[in-house]
Amino acid sequence: MFDTLTDSFKGAIDKIRFYDDNKALAKALKELKKSLLKADVHHKVVKELLVNVEKEVKGDVGKEKFLKALQNELTRILTAKGNQGFVFASKPPTIVLMIGLQGSGKTTTTGKLAYFLKEQKKKKVLIVAGDLQRLAAVEQLRQICEQIDVTLVADESKTPNQIVKEGIKKAQKELYDVVLIDTAGRLAIDDELMEELASIKKVANPDELFYVADAMTGMDAVRTAQTFKDKIGITGVVLSKFDGDSKGGVAMGIAHQVGVPLRFIGAGEKMPDLEQFIPDRVVSRLMGAGDLDSLAEKTANIIDEKKAKQLSKKIKKGKFNFNDFLEQMETMKKLGSMKSIMGMIPGMGGMAKQIGDMDLENSQELKQIKALISSMTPKERENPELLNNTRKRRLASGAGMSQMHVNRVLKQFKNAGKMAKQFSGKGGMKQMQDMMKQAQGRGIPR
Ligand code: GDP
């Protein structure tokens, strides 16, 4: 997510590793400056950060001290006064106005936020289509709501203010926890839009106003956030498209220059691809130290502990079969992109980059494997040894694979099962680490 920054911090930190003197500090600071500027961080922010880091380490240039100073400074810069993550109103429903320019990802983000609240916080969420000008926008919202199974209030024959009033009334009557109001977007900021938003704000009396900013637009995102803050008043920013070429500097700019806290980050087109922005956690990830808290939160509500235990028993006994595999695939899909998960595991940030956008849902190979497994009988899935050549041929043609490919998949699965069994035994974790070290030693590019 912050690849460029994480990489360049590593570079700066490595400069310190070998020397413990002031020259090393100067070198590391220079490296840091270069990398921050390259990551699109505003030059004033860079200057401030460098001065503070230098002040903090003065006299003691050890690596630990440098890391700690950098960590403190980054956390300070990324922290703006205000709420963190999602904050519920003391009296439900919590009303959130979603605002942003057209194409910024506002509609998608509204869906993602609803999905996050529903899946991770177990809340009852209502979405209101306040953007009634563009029919396509209402239709898009309708599709998203269907996909995530969230109720939508929309009526193209009404005015935005009417529909917002209606939505809130419904939420109060039917005890919804959260109301997300999608508002009209424009290609650029204009007076008419600002008036419409001000009017909706009056009617909705929201607890929060989230401005959705497209991270790909770099410093423009910082500027427009400032304008919306001045004209309408915003309580948080959600940065969308952070999976793109965005360099991370925009996150610092919004927190530090605009002074509005970043609340969420969208890093992918799918509904699970939204993460809470909690500064010290993000800094931990930035420094390549992972973020186990977020990972635990994300998995806790999706992975059923009892099932996980059953599964681990099966693996230990070497009984993991294709039925379990299919189930695991479904769970993985709910976790979002592989890349974002890897970035949360300490030491795996580098690997996340390698994996890139490995897409579980759309991978051709996995689609074929799924088709193959789906056409097996439950018995065959439990025990693939039952498959004879005739069956294999039939399965192969059904899944659009060659028989050789089918044989390869079956063999791989058998081997994977064996390996998993080995690793799940005593000292398995150590064995795995050794293997990874070996692999790294062999020079797998990072
Ligand atoms: P709106 O006009 O502001 O409502 O924008 P949309 O929600 O329609 O999003 C515009 C485009 O950006 C769509 O193609 C979305 O799929 C895409 N998009 C939104 N958020 C993200 C994100 O976090 N990452 C990526 N890669 N694409 C996104």
C-alpha cells in the first residue's frame, strides 16, 4: 500500500546499520529526504520531519534511536485532530454524509464502508441515494447494495432533500445503526454543488462528513479536501485508489496540511478492500514491521474459530481435502486482496509487492481448478485417489483443461497436503522459516 515509502525508509535505515557515527546520520537523513520527496510528500513537511528526527537522535546515532525517532515523527505527521476509524454516535443511527468529486470512488467507497460496518462491526446499515441526478449513479448503488445485501433507499422522482429525510426517518423507525448518504458528485467544484451539499447537510444533520479523495490525483486531492473543508466542513477523509500509483505523500498532506484525519483507505475495487486508518498502525506498516492488530481484526469476524480448529486437526492428520479447499477459497475471498493482507504480516511487506495483484477471484488457473473440483462427486473430493483415467478425462474436458494439467493439480494438492501435515507438527513453524530463509538466500528478487 505504501510500497514506495516503505522501500525508501528501508534504504535510509540500512545506511545506518553499518556505521554508528554522525556521518551515517547525515547520510541517512539525506536518503530520507530524497525518498520522502520522491513519494510526493510536501517539501515543508519533509523539512519539518528531518529537523525533528535529527533533534531527537542528536548525540546517539544508533539504529534503534533513529528508527524510534522516525516512527514518532511519522505518527505525529499522520495524526490530525479528530476521530480515528469509525466512531458511532451516542444515539443511533450514526449519520454519515459521503461527499466527493465525480469519479473519485465515492459510490464504491460508500458500499465498502457499509460492508465494513456490516461484516466487521456487525451493524445494521442503510444506504440512501442522495445522488439522484445521474440515473447511472443510482443504478450503480443499487447493484452494490444487492451485492453486499444492504438496504437502499432511492426514489428518482423525489428531490435529494426529500429522500434524505425519508431515509433517516426509516432508519430511526426500523432501528438501523448507521445511515450512509451518497451525495451528488461533479467533475469539478462549483457553487451549485456546494449549495446542494450545504442544504443536504442541514436536513441530515450528520454526525460525520466523509470526503472521498482519489489518491491518484496526488496533491490535487489535498487541495480539493481543503476546499471542501472550508466550504462545507468535513470531519474525515477517505483516500480511495491507494492501490494505484499513489506514492503515499498525499496521506501525509491531508493529515498534516489540511488538518483533517484520514479515516479509511480504499485499496482495490472490491468491497472488502477498505481499511481503517489508524496512524500508529499505518506507521508500523510503513516501517515494514507489519500490522498484526488490523490483521487480527479483519480475520476475527470472517474466520470461524471452531472451524479453524477443525481444519487444523484435519491438516495434522493429513486429511485436508478438496471440500475443505473450496471452503477456504470462499473465506479468502472475503478477506480482500492478497497484497493488502501480506502487508500486515511482519516481514512480509516485501513479498506483498512480489505477489502484486494476485487476484483469487479472477485468476484463470484458480477458476479452472474450482471448475474441476466442482465437477467431482463429494466422495471424490474427499479422496481423489478414487479418480480413474476415464473420470479424469471427463473432468478435464469439463473444466477446459488437459488431462496432464488435471494430473498436475492432483499431484500438487497431494504434495501440499503432505507438506502442511509436516509443518503442522512440532517445530513446523521453525521449519517453514528456515525454508523461507533458504529461498531468500537463493536470491528471490524482492
Ligand atoms: P464516483 O463517481 O465518485 O461515485 O466513483 P465510483 O465509485 O463510480 O468509482 C470510480 C471508479 O474507480 C470505478 O471504476 C471504481 O471501481 C474505481 N475505484 C473506486 N475505489 C477504488 C479503489 O480503492 N481502488 C481501485 N483500483 N479502484 C477504485
